[in-house]
Amino acid sequence: MVGLASALRPAAPRWALGAGTVAVLGGVGLAMHHAIYVEDGAIASGLGDPAAAQQVLSGSGGTRMEDAALVLMIGGMLLGVLLLGVGLARARVIPWWAFACLPAWVVVTAMSDGAGPLLGLGNLVLLAPFALAAVSLLRGADEGARVATLEAAPSA
């Protein structure tokens, strides 16, 4: 997400900041979500009693912090990806057809957990917007290096 925001920044800095912030908040929600599972697993593994461990693991979920982490993760990641895609398409960094891949990518990613490797392979097909944004970033890095080289060259 930070790479997509970086590709958008030269063309639309405010949009990149807003959409990038939403996407990063989704990443924070993802980290919080996984931390909850790590904590539950640590508690369950320290109990020594399989029945008690199963009770701890099956009883997890539903606290306000866990709900907030889930809302932040899902909302931030979905909305962040879509906002970045709209910004990239509006700034003509990626074509509109590549933007259409982003909502499909979100759906495929959300459904691929446990659905088998074939659905997960769908992610490879939907990487077009990311590859196009990467090309844009690489072009910008090449142009920046050329400008820096020309500025550093001694004048005759």
C-alpha cells in the first residue's frame, strides 16, 4: 500500500496522503488482529491442559478491542486499496481497466483463505495495477537519477 501511495504522490499528493493513511491504518488493524491470536495461543500453550487450552481458544473473539481491530483491518485495507486505485486511475498512473482489477483483487484475497490454492492463484492475475504502479515508480527513479547526474555534472 505504501508503494501505491508513493506512485500516486507526484501526481496527487493530498490524495496519496489520505488514501495511504487509510491503507496503513488497515495494516495496523491487521497487526492488532494477529497479535490477539498470538496472545491467545501463548495463554493456551501455557495451560498444559488440552481441554482448558481449547476453551481459551474457542472463547476468544468478541471483545471490543478485537472488534475494533477487525473493523480497522477490514475497513482500512478494503477502503485504502480502492481509494489508492481511484487516485492512481484519476492521475493516469494506471489505466482504468487496471483499477477494475483492484475490487476483484480484494474479493479474491478475502475469499482465498481456506478456499484452496487455485483461488489463491487468482491473485497473480490481478496484480496488473501493482505492476503498472511499480513501473511508474521505477521510471520516476530513473528520471530522478538522470536529473541528479545532470545537476552534478560540471558545466563547461
